[in-house]
Amino acid sequence: MSNDFASQRQTMVDCQIRTFDVTDQEVISRFLDVPRETFVPGPMQALAYSDAPLDLHTIEGETRCLLAPMVLARMIQGAEVRASDRVLDIAGGAGYSAALLAGLAGEVVALESIPSLSFAAAAHLAGLGLPATAVCGPLDASEGVTGTFDLILVNGAVEEGLEPLLARLSLGGRIIAILRSPGDPTGKAGKAMRFESVAGELSSRVLFDAAAPVLGAFARTPVFAF
């Protein structure tokens, strides 16, 4: 492993993650242990530890956004991952978020709809010997995965369409996602949210301000006025 990448990883944790109110030591340890550069294409590896989100372009012509490290770290901290959790990681690209979660939870399923990224995630997770499974399928989990999950992490912004994921939650389960603010033309206004199933009812609370591209599976259906 490159000493330069190791140094950049330490700087990322010290200057980005710790300064963004991430204090959970287990979460911080995962960001120190997992080589982020492994999960970005070779030409982009020099940007792996940037404080900005990275767009991963694919052979399918689609793009997946790798969330900024500080945003992802604080989302994972807000999820309060337990060692007994079964986790569904959605739209995690080449597997970085799943790799982080695999060191915190009991079981991780990485669900990605872009075949080339799902294939890359499977290779990366296996190469690092991590207990996570990569599945290629629709991001709403309507195919490819079975059972319920204690935690569902959505790597991107949503506007609507979370009902299929809510149906996948176990009792007391949580969904962590960035909710895009209605009427925001820039796409830059949003809130990282925690949705939780409590006694058959759904509660929600804001974790922090955040922005990310809206995932197509959870984009608001346009309403046409005549």
C-alpha cells in the first residue's frame, strides 16, 4: 500500500472527518483502515482523498457519485451501526461504503444497478477479504435481495419513492438518506435524514445539511400542467 495514500488517508480523517463532528471511534477507524483509492478508477486515484464528491463514469454511460468522505462518515455515524445489523448499502458504486460498513455490521449487501460498478464492487470486497456481498439490481430493492434489513444506507439524494425500502426494514430498522429539499432548482439544498421504524410507525429526524445528486430510482415524477 502506498505510503502516500496512507498519509492522505490520515489527513482525510484529521482534516475532513474529525472536523465535521464525527467522533465515533469505530467509524473513524474504518475510514483509516479502508483504502479509498482502491474504489476509484486509476486515473482518478490522485483525487481519492479529496474533500469533494467524485463522479464515477461507467462503460454503460451512467454516472455514480462517490459521496464526499465527511458526508459519508457522518451518515454512517448517524446510522449507529451495530455488530448484529444486516445492512443494505444502496448505490455505493464500486463498493467503498460497503467496505466501510463491513467492518461494523454483521452482514452487508451492496446493491448497485450499474453492472460494471457492481462487478467492480464484488472484486474489491473479495480482494480485501470483507464479509459483504455485491448484488446488481434495481436500487429500490424490488429484485436481487431477500429478507429485511436493520439498516439501509442510500448513497445519494432522494425525492420520493422510499416505500419499497421502508417495506424492507426490520422492526426498529433505519434508513439513512439525503432528502432533497422540494423546489430547490440547484440540487444543492438537502438534509441527511434518519428514518426509523418504531412500533410500527415511521419517525424521521434531520442529521445534518447535505447535498448529493438525486438517484434516478428516487426522483420525483414530473407533473405536467396543461
